[in-house]
Amino acid sequence: VITPCPGGEDGGSDEDYTTDGSYDLDSSGSVIVCANEQDFLDQHNDYCEVCNQPGELLCCATCNLVYHKECVRPRLAKDPPDDWKCAYCVSSGV
């Protein structure tokens, strides 16, 4: 179920925007997904670029590639920021 996030002019709020695969639940237990977040997720691949498997995937902020945290190279020492970029984008200066 997609419901708008609270706040903001369009019912959404940038503060509620996440790309880490965790979502807030409303009082009925439905997942709250911001419309802009859903658009962001829809623009990304459904399978990890490395192992070609679905699952909880880390989305690059500047391209459509996605990775499992354990597949990302170089390895992540800590949780990535919301604006994380894949190695391809970093190396090309995007």
C-alpha cells in the first residue's frame, strides 16, 4: 500500500525519503512510501549489479544500478549516506 508521507506541500517530506530499504508503518501496519521515493525506486534495477539476485538493495543516487551491501566494492565500512554513489559514478565524476 502506498500512502503519502506526512508533511510537505504534496503530502510528502524530504525528511521521510529513505533509500536504505527501511520503511515507516502507519497505524494500520501499511508501509508508508513517499511518492518521490517510489519514483526513485522505480528508476532503479531490480537485481544486484554484481550477483544478479533480488533482495534488499542499495540504490546509487546518480544512476540506476543497485547492489547488496555485501556485494558493493569497495566494501562499505559503515552504513552509506542517502546520497550514496556507486563506484562507476564516483570514477566517472558523476
